[in-house]
Amino acid sequence: MSARERILDAAADIMRRRGAAAATTKEIAKAAGYSEALLYKHFRDKEELMLRVLKERMPAFVSRGVPGEGTVESNLVAVVGGGVHFYQQSFPMMASMAAQPRLMAASREALRKYDAGPHEPVAALTRYLDAERDLGRVAADADTGAVAALLMGACFQQGFLRYYTVGADGPAPDEAAARALVGPVLGGLLP
């Protein structure tokens, strides 16, 4: 396993256990068995490391929808199932940061330079739905931004509930749970 991969694994473990706010690059490097200087050869700063953990060590969800492939419904069920699981696993990482206004403001500013943040899943799902609309698989008058916001909001809320009831490492939601969240929006979405 490469040094980068070991650093990401250590960061994911520490951030899940202690939260992103409490995790230090020094502690992450030590847990990976490397110096902090080596960590910075792979990642510009803690924010980039956190983003890489979220993208590479958490369940993916927005990228599962491929315009024109499968059905819109099955793609959304996959996106929502992955989204709930992502939020379930990432909640303990982010809660410590959100609870500290000064740290939240600094993180918000730092993430802007990477064009990242909690808005991205909604934007990515909107782009997917817009592409499906261009293919004629989503109604021409569908409010894709509203549908994306509703679905990602449901993912966040259900992810928190799953974190609360079964923990961050609990199983992913089953397909029926994801389908139950997608079903109500399909009527206004499909042509």
C-alpha cells in the first residue's frame, strides 16, 4: 500500500472516531507511520486531506447516476442509497466542525478554494437530472434543482437517523429504504 493510501486510511479512521476538527495532521501522519512532512508531500493542507477522505474513503453516491444508462428511477435509488450511507458515515467527522463557529467559518473559507462543500451533492445531482432531461428521460418542465435538494436533504436526514440508531459503521440502507425516498418525487420528474 502506498504512503498516500496509508495516510488516507489513517485520516479516515481518526476523523471518524474524533471528528475532523479534532484530528491533526501530526496525529494522522503518526498513525500512518510517516512524518508530517511526508503527509504534506501528498496533500496541500488538512482541508485537501479531508476532501480526499470524503471522496475516496466514504461511500460514493452522486457519481452513480450515469445519464442515459439504466433507468432514472434505478439511478436515483442508487444515488439516494449511497447518499444516506455517506451521510451516516461522515456525520461524526463533520459534527465537531459544525459545532465550533470559528472553525466552521475557517473550514468554509478553506473549502471554497477547492470549490467544495455541502452544496456539491445537490449541484451534482442537478447536473445529472439536467442531462437526463436533455435526453428526454426527465420531464421538460421538471424543477431538477428542487428535486435534487429534496433528495439530498432526505439523504442527510436519514443518514443522521441511521447514525443515531445504528452508528457510523452500521450497514447501508437497503434498496427498499432508498426507493421509499425516491418514489414521491418521480411523479413530477418523469415524462
